[in-house]
Amino acid sequence: MRDKGVKIQFNTRVHDVDLQIRGDEKTVTGLRAMVDGQETTIPVHPNDLVFALTGSMTEGTAYGDMDTVPVLERGLHEPGEESDWTLWRNLARKSPVFGRPDKFYGDVKGSMWESATLTCRPSPFVDKLKELSVNDPYSGKTVTGGVITFTDSNWVLSFTCNRQPHFPTQPDDVLVIWVYALLMDKEGNYVKKPMPACTGREILAELCYHLGIVEQLDAIALNTKVRLALMPYITAQFMPRAAGDRPHVVPEGCTNLGLLGQFVETSNDIIFTMESSVRTARIAVYTLLKLPKQVPDISPTQYDIRTIFKAARAINNGEPFPGERLLHRLLDKTYFSHILPTLPKKEEADGDDFGNDLSGLFGKGSEALHKVTDWLEKFRANLGWK
């Protein structure tokens, strides 16, 4: 980047901007920053553009290790003036077009979870990992193939071992494992503490308990290093919000300011991905430079009928949703049958459930039910077979 003329300045923290407001136009004229501990104003010239992050998912992360519990420095409702939320907070005080950052940082108990990184040499834990994943973790092939969640864990504890090596210089006998949990206020099943109150060794013990190898904990701990990260805002972007709580990438009236990251409003996009942050930067650049370009649309799978059917099944506790058996009866053996979720095996040859579904939808009158059934059979025949 330096070869392209980019100036990278360290020990600099921008906490506010000077904003000139003329009518509906808002123009940044200066950046207020702490540079090497000194308050400084960095001038913004007429041809300059300013791109700024609003908030941060990893802001205020507290770290721990095998014997140390992470300690949060941020308040549960107020992050403090030294946090990475300060710039957005100061912008929001100047105009409502900059949103409401307190909606996202104001409830740490609702946005916090913790992760742990395990650096493992050969131990009973590695043996158990090989047994569960089938592939040799040292083979360079896929190991767990995704996240494994212990569904009976009070913490909702999960772990994963991706294809190794995780780092280019990683020793051949070392594995890097990622562990995390979602519920921060529950006692563990084995360690009777909430996860944020635990050391790395205690979290390792809870993991070993769920794997059925806790009696070998000492041998495992001897060959395992645990590093903890307690992140107060890691899911802040999912907190309840309303229209206007997140600013647009280029807020209304701004002539030289673009806002980037996870806490801005975009269309047909999803947060919590690196790609979504990159898209906000592209939108800001195209808009402020008035480039006749559009960021490529994301596939709108939320409108795919197959996705809608799966969602309906999910919100019905995994059971066929009302009318689903009717759709199976209509579309079975036709070209369209693949769009439906598979019925539970016990129902595949059970006609009673279909009749019950009809009764629930159309009433229990016997004559009416027979008429509806006959009509459906004729309609089904007209759809044609594969």
C-alpha cells in the first residue's frame, strides 16, 4: 500500500469530526484525534473524502489464558470515552441521520460471547478428535468438517478443527482448535461457573467433559495451551433495532463522508461477514466518487420457495407445517416434488396424517372431506408424472 502512496499512521485514534452544515449539506472539515497521546485536529481539504467505521464487533475484547480469567473493561451499558464507539456516538449527537449507536452497545449481556483458541500437541484430546472426525487431523484434510455443537451443553458449547495447518509456520505436531459458547450467564455442566468466570483450564475441562474424556484432563492440559477472548460486542450487530438506528453508508446530505462496517444500512445484504463490510466500502466509494457502478446483488435466497418451506418447518419445531402433507400429496412423483422438505419416515406411507391435515384445514365434515380428497386426486393426476 505504501508503494501506492498510502500513508499509514499509527498511535492515532479519531474520536470526532468537525462538521460544516449548510442547509441540507453536511461536510467534514476536520478530524479530531489523539496522536501519540496529544489532542490534534487533522484538516480535511475540499477534495478529500473521509471513510469511517461505525462501531466494532471486537471492541473491548478481554483476553485470558490457561490460568487467567478475562476481565471486561467496558461497562454493561456505557462503553466509555476510550472505546471504539466514541466516534459514532459523537456523530450521532450532531444529526439523527447518523443513527443511534446506543441500540447496539447498550446491552452487553445480550451481545457478548466468548471464544477460546486451543493449541494442541498429541494428547488424549487429539486421539478423541481423530476418532470423531474419522480423518487424521494431521493429514491436511478436512477434520471436523464444520462446527460441532454439544446440544446438551448449558453454555451451548461448540468446537471445530479446520484443515491443518492453520498457520504457515505451524509445527507438524501442533493442531489449532477453535472453541466458543453462546450463553454467558449459565453454569457449566461440569464446571459450576458461567464461562466468562472460567480460566482456560476450566473451559478445557468443560470441553473434555462433553467429549467423555475429563478423567484424562491432566494429560490433555499438559499438552494444550488455551487463549481466551471475551467479546462484549461480538453480536451487537444483531441487537433489536428499528429503521434509522443504523445510518446509511453515505448518510443523507453528506458530501464527503462514507460510513463502513457492520453497523450501517444496506439493501439485500447480511451482516456478520467480511464480505458485507467490503460491500459497504465499495458502496461508499462508488457513491462519493459518483462512479456509474453498482455493487453486485446478493442472491435473494430468502425468497426461494425451498428456503421458505424449510423455514416454515423449522418454526414448527421440525414437524410438518399445516398444509405440508397436502402439498406432498399434490406434488408427490411430479416434477415439483423436490421443492418440499422430506416428510418424517414414519409418515411416508401413513395416510391418516394426510387426512388429519385436511381435517385441520377444511373441517371434519366427512362428506366435505371426501369431496376435497377426490378433487385433489384429480388435480394431482393433471399435474403429470415424472
